[in-house]
Amino acid sequence: MNIPPRASSPSSWPLLGAYRVITSLFSTLIGSTFLAALIVTPGILIQFYWYKVNPTDHRRYVKDNVQAWLFWAAANILISWYLAMLVNLVPIFTKFFVAVAWGHVSEYVKTRIEMYDTIKDAIKPLLYAASGWASWVIIFGHIYPLYNVGQPTESRASYTTRVRVGSFPKLHVTNNVFISLGKWLHSCSSLRW
């Protein structure tokens, strides 16, 4: 009788181990921190082993581009984790502070917390997009001067104007959405907690 190999058999351990490593890299905070460190490593190696050996203007331009994109990707991996954690902690802290201040949490507050729990997954992508845009402007516009915030057409890296405009083609529409959202939140603030 031939018994099929199980997950606990030694022949399937390497496959199971690789699956667990890949899963932990993308699904845990420690794994994402390690993944961000792996992403940043080539940028650091370029700095010390390629640019410092022969610092020319072309090498500086290439180094700045590679480092900016790698650091931007690594930063957004970590920022997304911390934003998700903060969004998930808001109802816990709200319930705790209300309980400390008033001694109990009313049903009205509990319903508001439940409503927040239902919409928080819709808020997260908006926060991820905003953090990606803000980190791009900070890294490309201020840390590595590849993008000129004041005069985009005079940017050191000419492709950055296309990347920024292509990523956010109708920013004025987005601003109108934010203004409408702000008005709606202001009208909701008149409700009693």
C-alpha cells in the first residue's frame, strides 16, 4: 500500500519551509521589516561600493534614482503596516478612554465604534495612497532633489513630472472629494457622542 506524502513528511519540508518564509515576509510586521531591510540593502551597497569608488555626476544621478525608489518602496511597506495598526487601534483606545472618563461605555458610543469598524477597511486604502504620495514628494522632492516641487518642469529627473502627473491625473477632483468629505464630517460632528 502506497501512502501519499503528508505535510509533516521530511520530503515536503523544504517546500513547506519556503512557503512559510514567503508568507511571513508579506503577512507579519517582523517579516515586512525584514523585507524592507532587504529592499534597502542594494541602495546602501550602491552608495559604498559603486558611487564612492568613482563619484561622477552620472553615477550620482543613477545612485539617487535607485536609492530614492528603493527607499520609497521600503518606507511604504512599513508605513502601511503602522497605518493599518493605528486604524485598528482607534476603536480600542476610544472605548478605553470613554470607559475611564465616564465609567461605562454607552450603547450610542458602542454603535459608533461598530460603525467605524465597518468602514475602517475602506479608510485604509485612502491612507495608503495618501502616505505613498506624501512619501514620494518627501523623498523625491526634498531628500533626493530629483523632483522640483515648485517648478516641476525644471526637475533633475525629467521623468518625475510624468510619474507624479500620471499617478494623480485629476488631483482637483480628489481635492473636491476631500472638501466634500470634510463638510460631511463637520456635519456629523454636531451629533452627540
